[in-house]
Amino acid sequence: MVAPRANWKGYIKFGEVAFPIALYTAASSSERIAFNTLNRKTGNRVRREFVDSETGDPVDREG
């Protein structure tokens, strides 16, 4: 595994004291981030379903 590399490095200075700072990305492009949609009235998760526009048949996410 390769060690993460900082996107930005710098310093924050308060008077005579300086602190080194490094910023890193929160997730790599290989990781998938997913968000859930909630029904405001019930608080339940909303399920997404992919449907073929011509036939009306459900389609899996891969197509």
C-alpha cells in the first residue's frame, strides 16, 4: 500500500509560533461514496429503481 500524499502543505502562524499543516483527501477515487435519500415525512430510506423507458422493466445498476 502506498502512503497517502498531501494535497497541500503549509504553516499556520500565531505570533512567534508556527504549526506545520498538511491537507489530505478524505477518500480515494477507488472508494465509492454513497448517500441515502430519505422520505421527509417518515424518515425512511427511499429505494432507487432503474426502469427501462420503453418496456417499463426493472434494470440492474450495471445496465
